[in-house]
Amino acid sequence: MAVDGARSPGETRLRMTLVLSGFDAPLVNTPVVDLHGRIVAIPDLTIIGPYGPLLGLEYDGHQHDEAEAPRWDRLRHNEVSSGIRVPVLRYVSDDLLNGRDRIVAETSAATRRRPRWPLDDADFRRPPPEFSWHAPYP
């Protein structure tokens, strides 16, 4: 389910939470520029509206807790929020395990778009250990 440009499994799970609930597929790691053409940020995911970026979504893996990462994350978040006024929603692994409905609800509220269908937890279960993606189906 990963796409070119995805930087982590968590980012892919966040994207699939949106896609499987019926939102249009967000852009993956696409630069967001201001009116002067300056790159303001490269959110993990960007939902586009009729006039440009509508919402950024970030998956914060464990590396976002290390050293200067939290500081840089806050600076980037503030620049996007104030510079081009695009809201950014941030999520961690627990959100993807236990808060997918909240992710969908918050995305819906921020974009004023409704999900097309409810999420099915079966879509997020790992295949059994004996399953092989390369073996033909039984």
C-alpha cells in the first residue's frame, strides 16, 4: 500500500486511514510554497482544496522525540500555520492503532469534507505470519 515518496510505514498507515475512509488520496511529501515561491514545508501528507493546500498531516515517529527534533517540528508547524495558514494535524503510532476514527473526524472537521464510508478494522490487521505476499493465494 506504500507509494513512491513515502518515508515510513506510519506515514503510509496514516494515508491509508484517510483513503480507506473515502477521502481523496493526499499528496505525499510534496513541498508547500508561499506566495513568493519559497518552500515553507514538506508535510508528510497534504490534502489539496480548490485553491491550494487545505490541510497538512504529519506522522511523528520516535525520531521526532530525539535531540532537537521537537524544536524543529514546532518551528516548522508555526511557519506553516502562520505563513500560509494551512492547519497541520500531527499523529503518533498510538493514534494509528487506537484513534483512527478520531483521525478521520479531525480531518473531516479541518477540511469540511465528509468521509465516504466508515473504516473497517479488518483493513488494518496484519496478515498471519505464514502469509507470504509472494506466494499464490490458496
